[in-house]
Amino acid sequence: MRPILFDFGTFELFGHEIHLAVRSYGTLFFLAVLVGWWLCVRLGKKVYPHAPWSVIYLGSIFAGVIGARVLNVLIFLPEIMRGEESVRGLLMGGGTWLPGVIAGTLVLVLLSRKHGLKLGVVTNVFFVGIPLVHAIGRIGCLLGGCCYGGPTDVPWAITYEDPLAYQHNGTPVGTAVHPTPLYEVAAEMFNFVIVWSLWKRSPRPWVIPVTWALLYGAQRFVIEFFRGDPRGEYGAFHSSQWISLAMIPVMGFILWKLRPLTGAPPIESPDTPAAS
């Protein structure tokens, strides 16, 4: 794998040595944000033409990134206290995905209310792109060496060879492991096909985020069994598995209550005055 795509070497600036490099994880993360931004604005204009979709999207993404990293620190607090992990290292890492989604969703709620938009419609728009954004980001994980899988001898196993992956993420070098980032890429591309098909059929408010959460919760619970990187363990499962387990019945029940899932009536909004 390639944790660093382009390395421009080191140079000195004001007495400090700076290593200038383009890292794969950051590059793919940036690409994912751009793709999600474009898709959110494009779809959002179809329902609320004058809503500040860029502000809503970027504000939610920023909150998600911060939330993912802050909870990562809390999960590894025992390791930090023992000196096995550093706060700086955890904050600079990719964070924990599911709590990031929760934090981003909370800001999405606040921004939607602030601008007088129907929250169920806004989340439909936003979550069409979430699986696609996540899939692109997981390719960055694969290249960077984070979120790696446990040792295995399956034919599709991958072996990391770049020592930088070990230095940055503790990735085992020279050992065949499950390509767990690719498992999530496949799962999220499947989810994107599902939510996109729902979007084309005029989904009722809340249908798309609830459908995604149900699918991803079940998928993530299974994928976690193949992960090899250290994460917070509470009893029989990791923290992400407990969150996934909670998501499955809750989202399943909500989806059942939302029936029928498609065929939503036209939206009456500040952008679309009601007929007299």
C-alpha cells in the first residue's frame, strides 16, 4: 500500500524541519468530501432550490470529523493513561466513523431548523451521498494502512509492506490480513445503489437515512469481527459493534413505521409557496 502518494522531501523553515508530502488518506478524504458536496448541492436544489446547501453540508461534515476524533480519544482513554497512546496521535488519526455520523447528524438537525427546512427531507438529501463518501474514504484507509484486518490465509488477503503504515497506524507489515477497508467499500457501494434507487422514486421523509443506518449497522457489526486494529472493547464486542447492535432494531422499527417508503407528495416549503 501507499501511505504517501507523493514525497517532496524535507526543508527547513524558521528553524523547523518540515516534511512535505501528499498522504493517501488525506487525499482520498478530501476527494470524498468534494464528491459528497457536489452530490448534496445537486440533489438539494431539487427540493429546496434556495437553501444554503454548502453551509449545511460543510458544517455537518466538520462536526462529524471533530466528533469522530474526540470520541476516539475517549475510547482509548485507558491506553492514554498508561502511556500506550497519545492524544495528539489519536486526534490526527481518522477517528471513529459511527460517532462521527452521529455528531454530524446533530449539526444537520440544528442547521435544518435554523433555515426552516423539513428535517426529514434534508436528511434524505444528505444521506444519499453518505455511503459513496464513506466508500471513497475507506479506499484512503486501505492505502494508508488504517482500519486493517486481522491475520488470515484467505485467497484475497492483502499484505502491507510499507514501514510507514506501521509507524503511523501500527499496521502489521509482512503479514497477510483481511482487506477490511475493501469489505466496507463493497458494503457502502451496495448501500449507495439502494438509497439512490429510493431517491429516484421520491422517498418519504427520513426513509433514506433510516435505510442506510439499518443496512450499515448490520454490515458493520459483521465486518468488525474481521478487523485487526485495536479498538475499545466493552464486554463481548467493540464499541462500534454495540452501536451497530442498537441501530439495527431501532432503524428496522422506524422503517416499518414509515411505510410506504416511496411516493412522497410535493414539498411545500419557503421555496415553494402553497397553491392558493
